[in-house]
Amino acid sequence: MVDEDIGARRSALAEAADILADLIRGGSRTICFIKSRKAVELTTKLVQDKLRDTDLGERIAPYRAGYTPQQRRDIEGRLVSGELLAVITTDALELGIDIGALDAAVVVTFPGTMASLKQMWGRAGRRGRGLAVYIAGEDALDQFLCREPDQLLERPVESAILDYESEQIHLAHLLCAAHEAPLTDADAEALGPRWRLHAEALEARGELRQVRGRFVLAAPEDYPAARVSLRSASPDTFAVVDVSSGELLGTVEAARAFSTVHDGAVYLHLGRSYEVTELDVESRRALVKPFTGDWYTQPKKETDTWIEELLDRRDVLGCRLSFGRVSVAETVMAYQRKRLPDHEIIDLVALDLPLTEFSTQALWYELPDEIAADGFPREALLGALHAAEHAQIAVLPLLAMCDRWDIGGLSTAGHQQTGGPTIFIYDGHPGGVGITRQAFLRFEELVTDAATLIRDCPCESGCPSCVQSPKCGNLNEPLSKRGALELMRRMLAK
Ligand SMILES: [Zn+2]
Ligand SMILES: [Zn+2]
């Protein structure tokens, strides 16, 4: 902590540079994982500065996307031979680097899931012994893990979620399977219990046809796998094109395009920053250029949820908890530019974008009067609900293998369908991939973790390490840390 009042912490990069310099002086072969390319470069420079009195500075290299395969092999070879002592890299490359085991692995800020943290740590352990370091950032989950180190070391790696019940995913995968071989009952075990039903639906849509009781692709030259993204169920995407090179960087799901690649957005891809120069809604394309400024952007949006189908329900912690399908309607109204590293607001820029709507899975819970009204100040209610929602989303990655950025939320003092105070937590991927079902099943743990997160944060009235969220569509207004704690305390007393 460098400023108790605003809860400001020393930069994780400066902390990393100290540790790296010590490891290098001690002759340890080290790999360091950092989220963004800019941070990789900055940290490399910080470490080199610290080692100026030695000739070790040349034995550190940044390792990043954009190197040619030859350059990559060269760095890998120098590291294996011991000529290089440390490599600092973006985590985007964690799977591609071929260097064997090292003496130490340093991970700067939580990489999003326990599984990837353990994978990065696994790089250390040459000769059966290794040092694994995790340097926490200011994010809520980072700070939670710091205060609850047992959670970090003893919690089983999250279950990777693949929701076999998601119709959208299943349909797309059946098409891919049909590309490999005709679908028949002989493969029913692999294709799932509802395969025939879904194959018939695809036949009705003209995508499959039946030949002697076997389902084949209606268009045999089609390659359906090209339309299936590994991360999500939605095939509808926007292309992101770097205008400086003409290169296609990747795609963004249509449902998320307006909030991530709107005009003026700063967009991170493989650890590199880009600024969106134009979002072309008609041709589903975002044009971007490399970005070197010192700000980031946060969209302000209006969100509405509508319950479409109730799939499961239980009474828990004094609330009525439901799981089902909802449609989420979103309008991105504006975006805020915020300065790094102090998050100071530069300005708010208005946007004119159409409403988007997608259907997904969600959990929602209704708070009864004895929790949300009885002696609970009315004016604090919305801030309390909102802060509780943020804290629960922050710790959800501990239960399901997902990133906070995969999840959305909405809290309201009176929802049009439930009629009372309600908190929604929804899957940000159209169709849903099972994240919120996991949270529905383990709701007691979710609330316990969220309450611990808020209770143990040393800040006075809420900070980025507890109730503030970097992706809040309401720009973190209103938030009541104390109110959220009181709500959850009442729930957990039930
Ligand atoms: Zn705090
Ligand atoms: Zn929010």
C-alpha cells in the first residue's frame, strides 16, 4: 500500500522488477509472465536499469507475439543454453514457448484462471525443485487470493466448463462432426443423448440431410469448424483489422463488439494495444491502429434483462435463487477515457450505437424484505445490490473456469418481472457456456467468498480491490461497500 486513503498499491511491475533482478543476480534461469506487451517492455527496462552495475542486463530478453519463428527459436535456444537468464513474456504465449523447465517462474497478476496460473508455475522445477512466484495486482480477485493463500494453493483447479446442454454449442458441433463422418446411432454415445433431435432440427434448417438414415452435410464442400470459436458458442462475429498493416487480428463476438471495439476504444490483442479508428457496423468490421497512449477506455451502457425461461430454482440463504435463460438488451451510450496508472478520468465521449440483444444463461436471486428492507436504508439499497453483484462476479472465476470479463451483471431495486430487489449474473457469451449454472449450484460458496472479499479489504468505502469493477457499464455508480456487506451478512445468517 502506498496510499492508504485511496487504497493505492505499489505497482506490481515494480515489485516484479525487484524480484527478477534478485533472481538474475543469483543466477536463476527465470521466466516471467505479464499480461500486456507494454508491461513486458516496461518491466524489461526496469530490470535492466536495476542491473546496470553488472553485465547481466544483456542476459534478459522480452519475448512477444510478432517475432518470426526463427527469432523465437533463437531466444528459446539461448535460454536453454543458459546464455539468457530471464525471459519476460505476455501470457498469450504461454503454450507456444518451448524452453523446458526453469529454476523460477514469476507470474505478475492473476492470469484469470487457476488452471493457467498452475500451468505457468509449472515452468519452474528443473531438477525437481523450483520457485513459483505470484505477484498480485490491485484487482479484487488478486487481493482476495493474497489474503486467502490457502484458497490459492488448496482449491482444486476449476472445472473447465463445457455445457453439453447448450443447444447452440451442440448444433454447431454436430455440424462439425457431420463433416468428419455421417451421423448415426452408432455414435450416439459420443454425440450425446439429444443428438437425433438436434440433427433433425438442423435438417429442418437445411444444414443437414438424411441419406439412408444417416445425417450428412447438405453442402458437402462446407467446412463448419471454421465458424466455431473455441471460446464460445456464437458464430456471429466482427473482424478486427489493423489498418497499418492490413492484417486481420482476430474476431470479436457481435454481442460484445459495441462494448469492446466501438469508435475510440482501446483494444488489447495478444498483449498489444490498439485504438479503434472506425467501427463499421454494416460490414461487421473494426479498423484499428497500434496505440501508444497512456489511457484505457471503459464503455458506459444501459442494460436490461428479461427472463425467458426458468430452468431451475431453489431457496437458499433466505433468497429465491433461479437459473434459466434470459435475454440481455444492451445499448452502449458512451465511453470513458481513464489515465494509466492512476485511473484518473480524462473525459466521457458519447456514442451512437444500435441496441444489441442476445439470449444467454443466468442466475438471479430475489431478496425478501427481511434482507433488503427491514431496517435497511432505502437510499443505500441500489448501491448495496450493485456492490454485492460486483463482488460476486469478481470471485466467480474461483468456481468456474472463466474470466471476470466473461460475466455480466445487473442489479435492480425492482425488476419488472420479479417485482422486487433482484440481482442477475449472466453469461456474457451468447447462448451461455455453463458458467452461471456452476454459480447457481455453488451459490453459498459464491456469497461466502464475496463477503470475505469485501470484509477483509482494508479500504474505507470501496476500491478496485473489492467492489469497483473495471468493466462496470454504470462506471461504478452507485456502490455501497458497507451496504453490500450488510446484505450478505444477513443472507449468510439465514
Ligand atoms: Zn476495497
Ligand atoms: Zn456495475
